[in-house]
Amino acid sequence: MLEKYDSTVYFVEDIHNAAQWYADIVGAGVKYENEMYAYIETGDLKIGFHPEGKKSSSDTAGQTTYWRVGSLGASIDVLTGKGAKLYRGPIQTSLDEHACILMA
């Protein structure tokens, strides 16, 4: 039934700026399905950007995606250097993983 992960869609205030921010980080170009949907795609990664609205907002009750990274500290430094804000953490989970939440 469920075969594989396809994509994550973020509901954002400005699809163009959000898509370009992520594109710069992963080294991909921004593509457009139409004027209401931008996306980036590289390898198995696909992230879409749709304007926020009454049904789907961009606030902290929205989407959370956890990324596997080589170095959490270095990743925090790079992303905060690009304007992300550390929202929660970093913490060590009961599964001996390290996690944090940054908001772009």
C-alpha cells in the first residue's frame, strides 16, 4: 500500500523565498508546478511550498521535519547563519539521538 516517502509540503507566507532558502541549502533549483506551488527536488528529496491559508498555517503548530545530519552543531551554525532561529533543543532523546527544532 504505502510504498515510499514522496514529499513534504510546507505552508509558508512566501513560496518563492522559502523555496529559494531551502534550494540554497541543498544545492537544488526551484521549480514551479504553478503560481501557487513551488518545489525543490534532488535525489530522493522533494520539498513543496504552498501559500499558507485558513486551513493550513505556517505557525508552530504546522509541519515538523527531522533531518539526519553529519554534525548537529555544525548544521545549527550553518542554518542560523542563513536566518533560521533555534526554537527547541538541542536535546538527547531516549533512543540516544540528538534533535532540535529550527524555524526558518
